[in-house]
Amino acid sequence: MPEAVRAIRKLIEPVTTNELITVSAARARILGCDQTAPMNVPPFDNSAMDGYAIKAADFEANHKHFQLVGSSLAGHPYTGSVSSGECIRITTGAMLCSDVDTVIPQENCSIDKGVIIVHEAGSRGANIRRAGNDVKEGSLLMPTGHQLTAFDIAWLSACGVSKIDVRQKPRIAFFSTGDELREPGTTLAPGQIYDSNRQVLSQLLCQLPVDFTDMGVIADDRNTIESALKHAANEHDLILTSGGVSVGTADYLKEVVQQLGTLDLWRLNLKPGKPLACGRIGASLFLGLPGNPVSTIVTFLLIAQPAILTLSGCLDDLTPVVYQARLGGRLFHSPGREEYQRGTLHNNGNALEVHVTGEQASNRLGSFADAGCLIRVPKQCGDLEEGSIVDVYPLRGLIG
């Protein structure tokens, strides 16, 4: 699917406007400009462990008894002087004064009436974390277009950064199409089913740096679909739909998109997810996902999500994480289309082993029950026997 992703991303005009927000609210947002370190981290030389700080020259001169003259605690540095033959008690993270240059771990010392006896010492500078050891002032922390993680938030906070420029969130509208669809909790008439696609799309969109509008279920009516698309295009950067892009007699979505705008891509050599459409309506990008629930999920993860991140201004490498695993059973596949089957992934000794999650029909949401990965089956392959090596895409690496 890399070719389809590249083709769609070429159609996208990423968000370029920024907004200033608090760092605490910036997880998953896209950095709007290069972020450099405003200070050294740590900002001062400090101890890497609990112990006693001495002048290394004293120990090197075979001086092993030191008079304890004070303490340096985290947040409460020692402000006096330390002369030859003296030492201070120091705790992990506490600031070193300029008179000492080595920390002796407390387990390498004993104490007798205020005198510290050093039994073993490391080299000069041992057990000291120097100012700027983690981050140098002025160094690049992260570049423009980087999607911020929880770890990035911690790093920014450690540097004293409280506010940051990020790309504004693109606006996404999404809806399902189909006269048969009803909201969960309502009573079903004969021939009706509950709409799960909007539920899963809203959950997946929650993990991306976007604002979104759920437009509900749109009936299989040409005029209703046209009105919905016009409304969505006027107020949103992306229109995301599920269903209505196949070749059924009531699948009007493709025709209406062509009438209102352009359709640049339709149908993929992919299973599940063949009937996927991409185009534009005015300034809005249009992505029409298949209506079968599994097809909706797979095409969102593999195609729509990288497109949305590109739209959001993300410049990170969006290539999915892929591992190789041994098939724990037979996998059935007819040559012709690249397929992504759902699987459970296990560490079997020193190797990964993957099992298919039962029957793989595109309407069967149950194939995602307990699934931990997608198994990629190349289009030229037939059935794969137990023990075959396959590429697997962990779902944790695809979601968000």
C-alpha cells in the first residue's frame, strides 16, 4: 500500500498555521517550529547517587579520613567551603559546590564520630552528572513537524518550556452512508443493522491531532448526500466517509463527489478495502472508506491515518513498524490482491509466532477480537503453510 499512501499524500496541502498552547496539552500535537533547549539540563553539576563529596586529590594522596562539614540535599545545596581533608554528605540530584569534584558512594564508606572513612573511591569526577549532560543549552530538541509524545512533554518540561507553538488542528467531518444503519440502543427493523463504523472512526480520530464533527448516518439519497458533502466541504479540511463508494445501485457517493469536485483515486488492489475513493471537493480533501467494518478499520489505519497526519503537518517518518514472524498455522489466500489478515502475535522462545484470528471476512468485526497485529500477504502469494515467515504490523504501532 505504500504507492496508494504516497499518491494520496501528494494531494494534501498540510496545515501551516500555528497556535501557542501549554506543553501539558501538547501530546500528539504537531510541532510548529524547531524547538531548541533554553537551558542546560541538568542546570548544574550534581550527584548521581547518595554518598560523600570530596576532592579527588586528597584520596589520590592516600588521604582516607575526611571530616564531615555539612550536607547538600536535593533542592538545598551546601553553600559553605570544603577544605582539604573535609567532605560533605550529598544525596542523589543534589548540587555540587565548586570545592569538590568526586562523589564516593555511601556503601564504600564508614563513619566514626563525624569522620568519614573512605574504603574505595573511583576516578576523579566519578558519580557526577555534569551540567548539560542530558541537554545542552541551544541544542535542537525536536524539529518542525514532529508529533509530540508523552516523553517529549517530559523533556520539554525538564527544559522549563511551558508553552509551545504547534500546528492548528485540521477540521474533519465524517459520516456513514446506508439506509440500513441505525444508532446503537435503538430498535432494529427487519433488514437493519447498527452502525459501528462511526464509533470506531471517532475513537481512532480521538488519538490524532484533529478536531472532528460526527455528521451521523446519511441516507442513500443523491440529494441528501450532495447536501451533506457541500456542508462538510464548506467548514472542514477533510471529509471522511464509510460506505457508498462501491458499485451498488444505491452507492451514490462516488458520483456526487465527481459532480461536486474531482475523484483522483478509486479502488485499490487491497483486501479488505478495495472500494476506496480519494478526491477533492473545493478546498477539502475527500476520503471515502469502504462500508464493511473490517475494511473501514484497515483502510483507516493503513491509508487514512497517514494522510490525516500529513494534513496535520506531521513530517515524521510514517512508515509502519513491521516485524517478521512465523505462522503458527495455515493461512488461506487467493493470489491477486495484497491482503491484511488479523492475527495474534506471541513470543515463542526466541522468535515471534503469529496465528490468524479465524475467518477473515470483511464484515466480521470478530476477527479483531484479541488481534494484536495485521498480517501482510503479498498479492502474488497463494495459501501459506505453517512455519512460513510473514510480515506483521503490530496494531499498537498503527493506532494513533
